[in-house]
Amino acid sequence: HSFGGLVLMKLLEQSAMRDSISGSMFLCSIPPSGNAAMTKRFLRKNLLLSLKIVWGFVFKGVTTNLSLCRELFFSKSNVDDATLVRYMSRFREDSKVVVDFKALSHALPSVTCMKEDGTACWLSDNNDKDSTLPWRIVIGGEEDRIVDSEGVQETARYLGTKALLLSEVPHDLMLGDTACWRKAADLIAKQIELNSNL
């Protein structure tokens, strides 16, 4: 999920990793080119949302402000305040680790392993017929305030698959209210069932 998707893309660059797994799933993943292009799109489309993202992440507002945390991570999902406070305490713990974006920019999958057509260097030209590769599923949420649909599409293109976008689902699709996480869980279970026989 999210930045974990970048880690998984880096791991898939290694043939030993690809050979050792049957599949992978990317949930609201940061795209292979990182955050820069998304940030520019957010600035063009919605300056207020861009400022909220900066406040939420750079100034760690998502760890202290209920409404900001709800808007950025859970959108319209009906998360009660007590649950949100519990999640925020975990976000506080997570925010102690800082990402070195300058170092990351040199190691992004788009820099180290992307062909001109936007696909991963380890994908063959007839990717659909390559049964030796692990299956790859890319899922995004239409209500995601952190990873936009273009970012989800970029990830899918990189991985040689199609993006699956869930309506009314925010960035933290595995949390939120029951209707939200159930929709994501049902799609995940269905994709695992469909792909586990490949």
C-alpha cells in the first residue's frame, strides 16, 4: 500500500524475487515515477488540496487534526472519531521515520528500470503470454486524495496490467468504515482467486 508499492516495484526488479512469488498486489501505490508528477497535477487541479497535503505530511497535521486526517486518508468514509484517533496515534509513530526524497528520486523504478513505453524493464514485449512472471494487480480508489487516478494508471502501465479503480474508496482503503474496506477486501479476494490458478 502507498509507499510500500514502490518497495515492491524495486523488489520485482530482481529476477530471484520474481521467481519466488506467484503474484503481487499494489493498493493505492505511489507510482514508479514517485510523487513529483502527482504533486504538479494536484497543484494544477486543486491548490487547496495541495496545501492540505503539505500540511498533512510535511507539517504532520494528519497526526493531530481529525478533519484533515479524515479528508486526506478516509475521504467520505464514515470513520468514527475514536477509531480515527487510534489511527492517528499510529500515524504519529510512522511519522518518526522520514523519507529522503532526494535519495529516493535517484532510485525510483522509473529511473532504474523503465522502458520508453512506460513498462518495467523486466516485462517482455508479449507480457500477456509470459506465464513465468508473477501476476500483478493494481487497485486504486476514486476518492483517494494522496494517489490520483493518473498515478494508479502509471503503476498499472509500468506493471503491464490494467488498473482497477474502486468507486467511493479513499486512500486507506483497507481501513475506514465497513462498506469501504469490505469493497476493497472483496475485490482483493476475487483477484487472488482469479489469478491463483495461473
